[in-house]
Amino acid sequence: MTSALDAAHRRRSRSSVTPAAPSRAELLPLVAAAATVADHGSLRPCRLIELRGDARHRLGAALAAAAGADGPAAEKLAGKPLRAELLIAVVAISRPSVKVHDWEQEAVASGVAHMLSLLLDEAGWGVMWRSGPMTRSADVHRMHELAENERLLGWLYVGGVDEAARKDRVRPIDPEQFLTAI
């Protein structure tokens, strides 16, 4: 069994994935584990939306509409969600709380997304978290059927990893750049 530290060191974003994707049954235990991130107040301020098949095409159309694009520009935007067979929309939910501010609730949703990407990577899937200027647009909001108190943080693009890409190494990070003391 590998340690969480080893898994974190091996994780890398995969900007290109193969058409393979985990099934819903394979996804559910990973989502259950990802949902264990620290959640002040136990508000569960996050939900995930599976986008497969036609939902990816509808997202592409919403992206093009949000950008006001037409012609080749619209086609390019519409093709973005087709880069992976599975997209997982990460949604932060703002729940009423006197103790837990909205930014904390959004941090929980971000934590769930990161944990899920780590778990997917460890399970052998390629994952890339994508966002962009249209993430919070009205067209994209409507396409995801988000409530007034929900904010889209982006999408995890999930797919298979070809063997050549599996050998890619993560560039080491100098931890001294991230950890300071006062």
C-alpha cells in the first residue's frame, strides 16, 4: 500500500487524456473519500456534477454563447469539453452560517476537488482541473442548473493515460519556497 505522501508526490495534471473514463460505480467510492475533507460546521458546501456524452456538447454551446463567439471561435470553444469523456463540475454551495463564511465553504469545495483529483490520479486516471473566464457566466450557470447560492469552480477533466505519458515525471518543488516561519 502506498502512502498519501507518495501519492501526492506522484500526482500530476494530465492536459491530454485518452477516451477511457471511470464508470459511475468506480467514481462513487472516490467521491465518498474526497468528501471527507475538513468541513467546518459540517455544512457539506459542495456538490459534483457528472458530465458525459451530450452534456459535454451542451457545455460547449454554453461556453461559446457566454463568450459571444461565432464561427471558428465558437467551434473552438464548443470543442473544449470534448477533450475528455468525463468532466466533473465542481460546485461550491453557500449555506447560511454565522460561523462559516462563504470563503471557507468555497475552500471546502476546492479541497474536495483536489482530493478527488488525487484519488483519481492514484487510481490510474488522468485528471486536469480546468476553469476560465466563462466559469461564472450566466449561460454556463444555467447549463449546469445551478441554484442562486451555487458557484461553479471549474471542471475536472478525467480520462485514461497512455503509457508514454505515464512515465512523465513531476518537477520537484522546493518546499522552502512554500513554508516560512515568523
